[in-house]
Amino acid sequence: MTTYALDDKDNTISAGNGTDFFQGPGGGGDSLRGNGGNDTFDIQTGQTGLIDGGSGYDRIHLTGPGYNKLDAGLNIVGVEELGLVDKG
């Protein structure tokens, strides 16, 4: 598994074909592409841009304060599961 750390700036990451884990705060307009494999995007409220899971079974976990809200500026493609995670 490869882990990609996100920050509050604009991140552009295109992962490989394995299982990948994207983790970080909301903020910038990111372009996150999981490509092949079963990927997890562990993001916070305020995330904008694009999340493209690609092939495989991909998940988005919303975490942090206000973790139950998706930003209208976030486009989601190829993701099979959306979860709310209270890491309080």
C-alpha cells in the first residue's frame, strides 16, 4: 500500500495500480486519482476538486469537524463507498 499525505494546498496526485491511501486536511482544490486497485480517500470537510477512484473498489471517508458534509466543489468519479468517520 502506498500512502499519500495531503495538505491544505492544491495537490495533484495520480497513484499507481496498487492499493493506495490518501489522507489529509480539506483545503486546496485537489486532483486525486486512485487509478487501479482498491483505494481509500480519507478527507476532511472542505475538500474541493476531483476524486477519481479509477478501477477497483474505492472508498471516501469523511473525517474531522463537520465530517458529515461534502463540499459542493468536490467532484467524485468511480468511488463505490462513502463513509462518515468520527475521529473526534
